[in-house]
Amino acid sequence: MTKILLVEDDGGIVSFLKRGLEAEGFVVDVAGDGEQALHLCRDLDYRLIILDVLLPAVDGLEVCRSLRRQMKQSLILMLTAKDSVQDKIEGLRSGADDYLTKPFAIDELLARIHALLRRAPYSEPASLLSVGDLVLDPATRRVRRGEREIELTAKEFTLLSYLMANAGTALSRSRIQSNVWEQSSETYTNIVDVYIRYLRRKIDLDGEKPLIRTVRAVGYMISD
């Protein structure tokens, strides 16, 4: 489950962005100023931080520098109303991975987020995963359902691992593609659907309870 920290002091922007990000399947925490952001980052690990530059208490540039001094590896996308080249350079030099100028469309923000996540693709977990009677062992790369061993290709294994690591969460096709495929697969727009079909043929046999579910208007989910 991808956790995002949204650091923004404008309540209207927070409400708009939080709804859009959660609709895409992300888990979103919110900080209203730089100090609160640094406090949350001390205790929690975020895959990505959306960070406004102009913040109360501690500004976004200093938050970014502080996180990088602490060797925090979270991806950082900075938001700002400043659009000069020098402002962008300063943001990137502070340790940001990308820079987006206000105002922007939610679709542009989501495209930037997915592009950043593709640079740091999903890593398969180290511990055993299970959903109902389906068990995946990352150490041995073995999958079984009940007493039945299931043979998977490398990409099928990664896709199933990602679904199981996010069990019970509806995942959009774009989110799955960004995390499972290491580069954009825009040429193959139905690649996620194709591999889901491959998995279903092996995971959900006739007479067994279907575990991989289609979530209308969203994508897919695995659950017991």
C-alpha cells in the first residue's frame, strides 16, 4: 500500500488533492506545516512526499534539506506558485525529485507521481504473504493454494506479490502498471488486464472461491 504525505497549509487544496489521491488508491496523511511534516517523517516511512514550498514554521525547502540530511529516501514532489527557472533549480538542489508549479490539474499531478514511482518500482516483500488459502513465499518464490502448487512466470509472480501485499485494496490499472512494470508500458495499454487473466487461470480454478476481483471503474483487488 503506497503511503503519501501531503504537506500543504491551504485547506481547500488539501481537500481537493486528498480526495483525488485516495480515489487513485493511495493512503494519504496530511501535515499543515513544516514542523508537523518533519515530526511525521521521524516516526513513519512514506514512499512519496508532496511538499509545498511556502509553509508556516519551516518552509518546504528546509523540510526537504532536513529530510535529505537524515538520509530519508522518500520521493519528494515539490509544489509552488513560483515558476522561475531559479526557483525550480533551488527546489531540485534542496533534494526534491520533481517540481510542479501551481495551478495544476489533478491528472498532471497523478502523472508526475506515477512517473516518480516508476523510478523506484515495487520491491517484493521479504515475509510470507497469504490471502485465504493462497500463500506466496518470496524467499523460495513458491506459490500454493491449499495443497496445490502454482507455477508462475517472473512477471506473474511480481504482479501477484503486489496484489497480495495490498490485499483488500482496490488498485487502479495505472497504479499496478507503475509499480509492477519498471518502465511505462503505454504501447501495451491492456498489459495489466492480460496478466490478470493469466493469473486468474492459475489462481482461481473452477470450484475454488475467486480471489482476484474486478473493481468496476477502478481496477483489481485480491481478497478472501
